[in-house]
Amino acid sequence: MLVTVIAIILALGVASRVLADRLRIPSVLFLIFAGIAIGPEVLGIVSSETFGGGLSAMVGVSVAIILFEGGYHLHLEKLRESPTALTRLITVGALLTWLGTAGAVVVFLETSLEVGLLVGALLIATGPTVIGPILQVVTVRDHVASVLEGEGVINDVTAAILVVVVFEVLIAGDGGLTHLVADFAWRLGIGLGVGAAVAAAVWLLLTRGYSRPCAAPLHARLIVLAGIVVAYGGAEFLASETGIAAAAMAGFALGNVDLPYHEEVIDFLDDVSVVVLSFVFVALAALIDFQDIMALGLAGIAIVVAITMVLRPAVIYLSTTGARFTRNERLFLSAVGPRGIIPASVATLFAVELQALGRPQEAQLLAGTVFLIIFATVVLQAGLARQIANVLEVSPMRTIIVGGGRVGLSLAERLEQDGENVLLVDANPDAVEKARKRGLRALEGDGTDAAVLEQAGVDDAKTVIATTPDDDVNLLVCQLAQTTFDVETVASRVNQPENVDAFEALDVHAIDLSMATAWSLENVLERPSLSAWMNELGRTGDVQEIEVTASDLVGKTIADVNAEIPDGCIVGLLTHRDGTTEVPTGDHRLRDGDRVTFLGETDAVEQAVKRFHPHD
């Protein structure tokens, strides 16, 4: 019977993922409804007795794998996108979330402060189990994604350890604040230490181990999987609920070193995570007891409002003050903070512990409150994340490139480096796989098919570029983009010079491949320094054209605003609203609607763009 139940759960999990990808809705929404459907409230296929005493161990290892993957993708470069906001969010923000949630629980549910602090500790966590699926369907700028991902991984670890410390020190024990802080630091240190040690061992095995070349990728996957289990189990052996920290630390450490078979490991982790996420979310959703939730009454609704509409916005506002977030990006972060697996799995455990201590009412309150918050935030925040992003316009408009050959792939990588939201479309599965291995988003399908372009999000695209080696295909793609979907900018590679007129007749930006090659070769011969610098665009140098939206700069001369332009960057061109373009002198005044072209060092250009075009 158990095997049948697990098979049903996995089948529902995979079906939820496929449906979510097709509808562009985070998969956790379908997973939680699938779990409720097979739970005791509906079909009764799964209950708390189904797994016996093994559910805790299965959930623990599954969460360890998910957090390892989350840590593996959490690169230092990504964290540097907005270090101030993230640091505040995982320190002061976590503290305010803990104490604020505890206060709301105590006030509205009239329970003890100890239970309020226990519930608050649980609800610090968002987690990669809910953030990951959201970011798969909602594209946001890197600094927004880094905050969400960093908060998810780090606060999951904080919540998992803090809730154990609160229970053992304040509820089951008689310790005070000093004991609580010391116990938290001790457990966190064990988890991080074990995780770092396991990561070092895995790295040594993969870099200095011996393996036949044909079997090496398989061995790498097995060694990484073993490392996750050893990190989790080893830390749990030393102190309970430290395995989560160990797994996250091991993943973070390995993700930030030069690990052999990196792409194979990523593919493996992605596949395994889909399976375990499906299992864990469906299994735990099946254990939701709606009687516990209904027993909260209006007080439960008040807590949901307090946490999602008061506390979360306040924490985000404090964390992002002075950082480079627009008003709409702050609103998006405030509106998207769903709770995931950690609160669900640990709440079940401590509800049982409270019952064992003879406190059944508090056990019911704990389980009901936590599952209510999870259910409400997954349905309203995760489920509507794409719609929220669209309303707030926090997603950079998409650039669709049809053709995943050398030209399309190189162009996609350059545009990604410039911060564009790029999707590559190609009918060749090998080309799609190659693009994904390079970290690009790619869709397998025929770019001349309107349904495929719709699936790629052409309705929200600002640019469509055809880069295939077949001019007939490119022309058809451009016709669809122009006439059917009314895309703002359409460009195409033209392989045969005699076909340029056909593209320009459609008002398509046509790039004659032979002329572009001749121009590049001429630059190499006549302007070698410029040619070398242009080839380095996106690495050491950059050119960016933006509209001046900083109202305090309008009306000032170029000479006046020179102090606002970082060293290593100059204003190369000034384009007026009427379309005229000129090389500006110091006397030129910036006018509303002007477009400025900066060129110089990459970092300096980026700073200048943010100053002249802050997006507010």
C-alpha cells in the first residue's frame, strides 16, 4: 500500500510540474491542491498514519536535497547584487518577522508568549521550495532575484534551528535569553562546520579522485548525492535540526568553487529536486487538518493580514531603504513571501511534542496557524506571483531570439550580460540543451509557429530577433512578430544580401551577415584598438543607451552633470526626442525625453545608467 501511495504522490507531483510549466503558474500551487485532494479532507488516500514514523526522516532528507540545490545556485556574484538589503533581511528582518509574528499570535489567539515565539520562529522561513518555482515563471532583475533566493535559503536554516532552540529552551526547558542565544549559535556552528567539512571532502574526491572518463560524470553525481546525505545525517547525529544548515552550507560551498562536471551536477540536482519537492509538498499538504484551521476563526484571518500586509511590507521597507530598489520592486518583494516546507514539516513535529507535554490546545493552535499561513501565502502570493509582477511591471520585457546556433547563442549571452530578459527558441533539442547548459532560458519549438511564440511570451516581448541560417524562416518569424503580435522591435540576421530589401520592406532591422563580417574585418585592419574593445563589450567595456528619467538632471548641461558621471565613462551620443543624434558638447542641455549613450568601463557605465535612469 505504501508503494502505491508514493507512486500516486510522485505522479501528481510530476503532473503538477508539467501543468505549471504549461500555464506559467508556480508549481507549488498545484502541488498543495494535489496534496489536499488525496488527503483525509477529500479522498483519504494519505493520512498521518500512512508513513508511520518514517515521514520525518523522508522529509528531512528531501528538504536537505532541496536546500543543497538552493545553496549550490547561490553564487557570491549573485549575493553581491544587493548585499545591504539581503544582510538586513536575514538579520534585522528575520528578527522582526519572528517577534512581530509572535506578537500577532499572542494578541489575536490569546496564547502564551512561548508558543507565540515558537510559531514566529517557524514562519521566518520562505525557502527555495516556494521561491524557486516562482522565479521559474516570473523573471525579475538580478538584485530582486538575489534577495528572494538568499532569503529563502538562509532564513530556512535560521527557522529550522531557531524553532528547536525555542522549544527546548523556553517550552520544554527553563532557560533564558542567554541560553537561547548560546544554543542557537552552537547548533548553527555545528551545521555550518559539518557542511563545510563535507563540501571539502566532496571537492577533494572530485578533483583528485580516480575515475574512468566515461564513468566520471556518473561518479560525480553519486558523490554529490552521498555528500548531501552525509552532511545532513552527520549534523543530525551531533545535534537535532542542524542537518538543514549542513546541507545548505555544503551546497553553497561547492557552488562557489571550480567543481569538475559542474553542468552534470546541476542537471542532476534539478532532476532530483523536482522529484523530492513533488513528494514533500504533496505529502505534507495531505496532512493539513482543516479543523485546526477553522478553529482559529476570525483571529486566524487577522494573523494572515498582520503577517502578509503589515509585517512583511514593513520588513521589506526597512531592509531595502537606501538600496537600489524601485518602489514597484519593493512592493513586489512585500507581496511575495510565501512560506514553504520547513514550517510545514517542523510544525507537524512540534505539534506532536506539545501534545506529549499535555498541551493539546496549543498543539492545535500551532498546527492550525502555520498551515493557514502556508496555505494562504502559497495560494495568494505564489499562485498570483506572475500577475503581481505584471501589474507592478517589475519584469524586464522579454527579448525572444529564434535560432539557437552560434549567432543566436552568442547574442543571447551578450544580452544576458547586459541584464536583458532573454529566451532562446529552437526546434533542435540539442541546441536547446546547449543553451540551458550555458545558463540561458530556452524553449524547444518551431519559431515560425504562432502557438510556440505565444508560449515563449511574445505578447509581453519588446524585441524578437531571428538568427537562423535560413532567410525564409527568418522572414516568416519577422512577419509573425510584426503583423500578428505587433512587437515593438523586430530584427533579423540576413544570410543572402539580395534578401535585405524583403526584410526592410517589413520595417525589420536587417543585419546583412556578409556586410557585418566585412565591417568587422575592416575594423580589425583600420581601427584595431576600437575593434578589440568592442569585442570585450560586456566584459571590461560596455555601451548603453538609456532615456534620462532622473528629473533632477533635466535642464542641466553636460558640463553640469559631469560630476554625476563616474570616472571611466563618457557621454558618447545624445539623441533628442525628434530623433536627431549628435555628439554633445559641454553646453548641451538635457531635455525631457532625451536619450544618452554611455560608453566606458562596464562598472562605470552601470553606475551612470542607474543615476540617469533610476526606473522610479
